[in-house]
Amino acid sequence: MNNKFKTSTICIQGGWEPKKGEPRVLPIYQSTTFKYDTSEQMAKLFDLEEPGYFYTRLNNPTTDAVASKICALEGGVAGLLTASGQAATFFAVLNICESGDHIVSASTIYGGTYNLFSVTLAKMGIEVTFVDQDSTEEEIQKAFKPNTKVMFGETISNPGVQVLDIEKFSRIAHSNGVPLIVDNTFATPINCRPFEWGADIVTHSTTKYMDGHATSVGGAIIDSGNFDWNAYGEKFHGLTCPDPSYHGLTYTKAFGKAAYITKATVQLMRDLGSTQSPQNAFLLNLGLETLHLRMPRHCENALKVAKYLSNNPAVAWVNYPDLETDKYNALAKKYLPNGSCGVLSFGLKGGREASLKFIDNLKLTAIVTHVADARTSVLHPASHTHRQLTDEQLLAAGVAPDLIRFSTGIEDVDDIIDDIQQALDAK
Ligand SMILES: *Cc1c(COP(=O)(O)O)cnc(C)c1O
């Protein structure tokens, strides 16, 4: 159903097209394994000569259906689900990079991704250079090295809500002969489709708006199929040279535009096993069925909250890209014309102490390690998600010490604003 229908239709019907007598609703294939009639059929599967399911660690009909729905929403050619957003980012990079390679990443990214890149990938011999995404092309260019294999950024950064200039990043990436990976978690394909602006691969924490109800941790990787791996000799040799673990098969030759996702599935999932469970994929699919209805409401509520905060004398500053006065409003208008997301960040005049007191006084709004779901929630990144970072790293990640991350839900916005006001009054 790729690209044939409009977004809302894909949200509801994409990915699962039952044939005669099959369940109307995507079933949970709660099976580790799949049956074949002859040994030869099975052998062909293991040689990747025939498509099919053999073991749920690699893939499963339920997870595949949901991956293809997200793929259709993003306008990609192939996709896979992962056990978490972290696994999606990790696999998206590891599918291209190995020890000795280098990546260039925006510094204003999710704290977990920052740690993944700067600590865990470093231990594996993959080096990262963080750049200020708002710098000029010339400035960012300086971060590239001969062994750079990937460029990375977030459409809307968590928690700073900075908007990425995707076209600028893709120009820089492509002039250096590397793909651009964009984490599109906060925008979702309802509000932005990074492939239309030159991104090559998109990742998601489906845990957030896509699930939307805070029930299931998960992730997704979607490939646009646009990056020409073969154009750079052996630079991307994992994709363009024979894989000895499949009798010398070459992914780009055997699978064309599906090479990247096929390699991630049959090599990384096979060896590292971080697939999403069919049960979680089923719940994710229910969330996706209303994504196109929820996102506009999140944006509408968040804009009202942002305007209310901007006019409140207790508030020192507010970041929300849809505010006309926001530093990122021009980029938001270009990349996110229908609204950005439900998340905003702000600080109170009393600084860090006042921010913490305010959070403790909220009643309807809950303090949770979560963001971007139906229920309004709040977090103080410097004390919570980003507490491993030094002050210097915090600033580089766009996290001021007093920053309150406010995730506007889809309740009645008057109740959300009343809650904020009573918490400000209660000091
Ligand atoms: C939450 C989040 C992640 C990590 O996803 P998990 O599902 O928690 O592993 C990655 N990127 C962004 C932008 C996120 O908000």
C-alpha cells in the first residue's frame, strides 16, 4: 500500500492487507518459529534465496506488517522494528560502521543517544564528533574525516526542541559521501517526512507518539533506498562486498534498494537479537491507527500551553518551535508546517530550585521518565534523563540546568493550564 493512499488511510489500513478469510485485524503471530515442508525449502531460507520467516529473532509477520506501515508513512522502501528506540539508533549506525570508523552527530540529541555515541560506540572503536547543528556548513564540514561513515541528527531534539535544518545536514552529508540518519521520533511522519528533505535513513523510538499510550518500548528503522552504497568503492563494504556468513552473498547485488534493511535483519538481528516482540508490535499498531488524530491535538494543546507560559510573569523563558518568537520558528514553518510536537521546554525565574518545586506541585501532570504520550507529563532532564552529563555536556546538548521538559498530552488544555497555574501559585 506504499504511497498509494493518504497518510490517514495508511495509519489505519497500512501494513496488513488480509486475503480472503483472514483476520480483518492484524493478528499477533505469537510463534517463535515457522513450518516448512522440505529440508530444501528451509535451506533456501538460510541462504537468503527465498523470502520467508524462519525465526522470530530475525523477523515475524506481525512485526513486519507494522514495520511496513511505518515505512509507508515515511515514504521509504523497507523497514524493521527493534526492541527499543536505542536499539534502532544503535543498529542504524552499526549496520554501516565498524571499529575504526567515525560519525558526525548533532550535539543536541536525546541523552541516551549521546551516551550511546560518546561512551558505548567509543568502546567499540567508533568515534563521534558532535557539532552545533545551527553552525554554518563550513563550520560543520570541519568535523568530517576520511573515515566518517554517517551523519546524525534529530528532526526535533529531545529535550531542547530545536528544529534540525534537514536540507543543510543532507547537503553536508552527501558532499562527504555519507548517508544522513534522522531520528524522527518527536515529529513523527504525520508532521515531517525527512526523506522529502534529503535524509537517507530514519529512526524512531516508537515508544513515544507512535505507541502514544505509554504501553510498549520499541523502535523502528526505515530506509529511503536513496543512498547509493555502490558509488563509493569499498567504503561501505559491509553492504557492497561479499558477506562470508552467507556464503559470499553481496547485499546490494542480491537485494537492491532493500540491501540496508535486509543486512540489518539477517546479520545484526541474527547476531545481536533485539527485535520487537509481536505483542508489542500489535500494541504499537493500535497506537499508529490514531497517530494522525492525536498529533494535531498534541500540537494544538502545546501551542496554547506555550503561549500561556510566555505571558506568565513567573516564567523566564519558553522554547516551542511553533511560537512565532521562537528561534526555530522559521525552520518549523518550513519542515513542520502542520505543527511540531507536544513537547516544549521552559525555565522559571527562580532557576533550577524554582523549577524543581514547580514540578513537585503539579497534580494532573505526572513526573515520569517518559515523553510524548497521551497523558501530560513533566521531567527535569538535568536531574533525571541527562544526569550523567557534565554541565558542559548539558549545555552542548541544549539542556539548561533549569530546563523543564513539558510533554503536553491530549487532555482538555484548560485543565492542563489550570494545573500549571496552581503549581506556580503553590510556591
Ligand atoms: C526516547 C527516545 C529515544 C530512545 O528510545 P527508547 O525507546 O526509550 O529506547 C531515542 N530518540 C529520541 C528522540 C527519544 O525521545
